[in-house]
Amino acid sequence: MKAKDENLKSLDQFIDEKIGKKGTDKREQFEAEYDAFKLGVLIQQARVEKGLTQEQLAELAGTNKSYISKLERNLKDIRFSTLQRIINDGLGGHLEISIKL
């Protein structure tokens, strides 16, 4: 059995060192930005899985291609009602929300 490499770190340890511990302002900002990034990736993955272009998704959701592109690249904040339209009308999906404390 090989000895553990002491230089290896978990992702949590790495983020703690590079960004800051949970509860710090810098870490809270990072977490918020990561959640927005993650949302954009999820929308893009679902769109691709459905075989839709950004333009097609935008038309189905009642928005425009530029808006979808900006969401997928985390360049635009999204209103909840618009998110619902993109998921429900555009992707034919269902939005599930949870709160973790």
C-alpha cells in the first residue's frame, strides 16, 4: 500500500486556502458566483440534451438568443419568472428548488 501524498488536498481544502473559509465575505461572494455559473451550465446542458439551439430555446421561452447566451456564460442575472419560462416552456422541464442551511 502506498503512503498518502501529503500534498494532495480535497476541493474544500483547496477552496478554503485560495478563497477563504466559509462565512468570510470573499467565500460568500465566490459561492454566489459559483451558483450562478452552475445555473448557466445546467441550462446549457439541458438545452443541448433537448437538441435546441440558443435561438430555438429563446423563442420557446419568449426571450432572445442574446439573453440565453449571456445566461449560459454567467454574464447576466436572471429573474425567477424568466427562469421558470426557460425551464417550463423552453425546455419542457420542471424547476425544483431547495434551501440548504
